[in-house]
Amino acid sequence: MINHLPILQVIVPLMAAPVAALVRKRGVAWFITVLATWASLAIAVLLLLDVRDGGTIRYALGGWAAPWGIEYRVDTVSAYVLVIVAGIGAIVTPYALLSVRREIGVKQAPLFYSALLLCLCGLLGITITGDVFNLFVFLEISSISAYALIAMGPDRRALHAAYKYLIMGSIGATFIVIGIGMMYMMTGTLNMADLARLLPSVGGRTVTVAFAFLAVGISLKLALFPLHQWLPDAYAYAPSTVTAFLASTATKVAFYVLLRVVFSVFGVVFAFETMSLHWALLPLAIVAVLFASLTAVYQGNVKRLLAYSSVAQIGYMILGVSLATVTGLTAGLLHLFNHAVIKGALFLAMGAVMYRVGSVRIEAMQGLAKRMPWTMAAFVAGGFSLIGVPLTVGFVSKWYLVLGAIENDMWLVAFFVLVGSLLAVAYIWKVAEAAYFKDYIGDLDVREAPLGLLVPMWALVVANFYFGVDANLTVGVARQAAELLLGVGP
Amino acid sequence: MSDQIILRVATKIIVPTILLFALYVQFHGDFGPGGGFQAGVIAAAAFVLYALVFGLRRTHRVLPTWVVRTCASAGVLLYGGVGLATMIGGAEFLNYNVLAHDPEHGQHYGILLVELGVMITVFGVMVTIFYFFAARGREDL
């Protein structure tokens, strides 16, 4: 079975999804989901260990060798993202039991878990495949299930948010498939490795346009400023579990797609020298950091505040890519992992507030630290990490980002990263001030969140500090992945 | 529309024909245009026509919601099941060669089963979507 790991990574959640949809009891559906997500995590970890020892793993679907058949291809970059996605899935699903019981109807709950598994399957599929059209199919699987998941939010505005995401997401997917079609037209192949081999020799305007379509389409999925309009509402009104899951995985996988297309398919020379991609990405990334952080400061809904902060964090990741150096790319990839654990912890804390208080507005959080000390402590700890206080993961990624900028003599960029961090202090402080320094005015029966919510939340908080103190593992993998993408590594 | 005798009789003649045609498109998909997706949609169209003429209540009696929902899941399971069977047979996922002694027969069975899975799921999902839209704002269903 060991050589079937790449396909099992996708098939386990895919097969668990219809089973979860068939059962009537939501507890059973939940149990199936937990089993499937933990199995996925185990597979992802095994794949990462395999790849770090033995190099790229290839798996030909249906026995049809690439480039004719669909090939699954696992290297350090994809294994790293697989572990992040599966890991967040495995932490979020145990949390879902109580949160879903509060926010989703009894009849809808099995379908909710089914959609969650399909979304996970899609995200893992995007990451593992070595075929651009297969990537598009998985992108649709994950997006469509994400729309359904967001629409299940307890607030009626969730429907509108999901609809907006549906429209924007579909435009993004259309752009991506047009780009893929043009590449196919010019080369006659859909396999990424084969495309990388053939594209430099064909060249021409079609390839340029294909690159532009792909870059814009992926940026939409990635919520890169100014294509981020769908994100704040979608995150703010989705069920708590879904927000935590999507915020830590969906945009990360889109970021991975960008890296794959730019570095593995088109190549550094074409993307950065012929197309000057960094001059498009760098200003947008900086504006994303400043504008989104500034907008976050003025939000009254904390989930929305965190959503704008996510747009800013995507800016940091893109900033790393636009440097196109090993250090810059390492910083981007590091922030992929680090932001997943930061935002996961923060959104899970907000989910616990939603569970007890029923609102995530700042006014509802006044004095809440006295009632829910552990939850608010988790929020502040996650907030420290978001700001980039030393000993947290946020510090590690910003350190590498500033280092990368200084290596390129971009002092102004380094300065903007620090300004972004200061703005993060402002919006995190807003919540912390309300929770710790105001008097409690809410209901008297609000208590600390149950353990079922606290344990996953604190698992992520501990990860924030653990990987902040001992960054060898994450930095090592991220650097290896960056060197692989730039083609300079061993 | 169930008071219209011409529509009623015509529907009763057309519905089985549509279903038969769906099966033709399904199983002839190896040799000509067609396959699971098209067949699933055509089969669903038969029930949509029946519901338009005889009403949703009677259609629910013929094809209850739980059957449709089971179909939607069962097709995916059949598809994945074929893949798992080929893996147990010692080949790659969906490598049909191992499904029979003769690899050529194996390929044939494999694609038939996978397409059948596709048809069942597409049929289930199509009818589910129709049921949801048709039952909107009607508490009695």
C-alpha cells in the first residue's frame, strides 16, 4: 500500500465524503470526518518524510505514464503544503463537533461534513497533482464545496457572501482554464513537467497571454489586493469551523498554485525576466499589507477584522515571492505555514466566542477575558504571533522577509513590513483592550468554552510558540522547497 | 397538468422511452458519443417530465428523496470502489487491466463500471437539484 500513498491522499477524503452524506446521525458523520482527516494527515506526513529522504515521488493514474496520463507528483514543496492542509483539517474537525452542533441544523450537519471532506479532497488534489487540467478540476471541487460551506453560515448574510465568492471564484476559475487552454493549444500537453520542457521553445504572444490569464485567475483565488473583495464577507459570515479551515488552507493552496505555475511551469527566467512579474506583484503586495491592515483597524466585527488581516498576510507571502531569491521565497513559504497556524488559532478562538456569546462584534467582547480567560488568552497569544513578537512563528517569517528585502537592498520594502506589523499591533490591541480592560456587561451565564473547543485552539497556539522557538524544521523544509522551485538546490 | 389526458398519456409513453434512451447512451458510450454524464442527465429528464405533468407529490412516491440522495453518494462509491479494487489487484488506481484475466476485457469492464458510477451520481444530483427548486416555498412536500 505504501507506493499508493499519493492517490490515497486524495481518495481517502473523497470516499469518506459520500459515506458522511449517507449517514443520518451527525455524530457518526463527524466521526467519519475525523477518521478521514487524521488518516490524510498521516499520509501527508509519510509523504513528506519519504520526499525528504528520497526525492520526487511519481504516481501514474490508471497505469498511463506521463505525459499521456495524469501524473501525481510529490516533491518537497507539495509535501510541505499537503502536511499544512491535512494538519489544519485534522485539528479543525475535532473542534467541529460542538461548533457545528450550535451553528448548523441537524439535517444539514451530515451534508456539512461531506462538503468539508470534499473541500479537503480538492485542496489536497490541487497540491498533489502534476497535471494542470487535473489541478483545475480539483480547484473546482474545492471551490464549489467552499461556496456551499460558507452559505451554511448562521447569519443570513452568509448567503450573499457565498454568492459573491461564487461569482468571483468562477471568474478566477475561468481565467485559469483559459490560460490552461492556451498552453495546451501551443504545446499539446497538460503535464506540468512536459509543459516546462516545451514552453520555452514555443514562446510567442499566446504563451504571454496564457501567463497573464493564469496570473490574474490565481490572484483572484488567492485574494491578492485588489482582487480580495470576496474574502472579508466570506470569512466573516461562514460557520466558525469553516472560517478557520478555509483561512488556513484555501488561500495557501492558491499561493501554492501560483508558485507551481510561475516557477515549475513557466520558469524563473520567463516569469521574472521576460514578463517582469515582480514589478506587478511587489507594489500590489505592499499595498495589500498597508491597505488591508489599515482597513482591519476600523472593523467592528472581529472575524471581518481578521479576514482583512488575512489579505495583508497574503501580501507578505507575495512579497516574498516577488523578491525571487532563495531567502525571499523561503520567507513566503514559511509564512504559508506560520500564517496557517496563526489564523487557525485566532479563528478557532473566535469560534469559541461565537459558541458562548453568539456574536463576534467587539462590543460583545467587552470584559470577556474575565468570563472566558483561556479563549481570550489564546486570542492574545495568536495576536502576538500575528504581530511578529519574538519567540512566535510570526517573528520567524517576518525576520526572513526583512532579511530577504535587505539582501536585495530594498530598505523601503523592509520598512513597509515593519509598518504592517505596527498596524497589526493596532487591530489586535483593539480586541485585547475590549476583552481585558473593559467591564463585563453581557449575560451572566457566559462561561469558559468547553474543552472540545479549547484543546484544538490551544494545540495551534502551542504550535505557534513551538515552531517560533525551534524553527529548524520549518525553515529547513521551506528553504529546501524554495531551492527546488528556483532550481538552485541539490 | 394532470387533467390533460393527451399530456398524461403522452408522458406515460415518453418516460420509459427516455429511460431506455438513457441506458442506450450509457452503454453505447464505448462505441459512440455518450457516456455516464449524458446518460445521467437524460435519465433525470424523464423524472423531471413526470413531475411536470403528474406533480411533485406523485413523483416523490415513485422516487423518494432518500433514494435520490443515496444515488448521489453511491455513484462516487462505485467509482472509487473500482479504483480500490484495481489497487487490491496490485496495479495503480483505476488501472483496469487487472479486473479480468485478459487486460483488454479488464479495460472494458472497468470503464463500464466507472461510467455507471458517473451516471448514478449525475442522475442523483440532477434530480436532487430539481426537487429542491420545485419544493421551494411549499411546506406540504
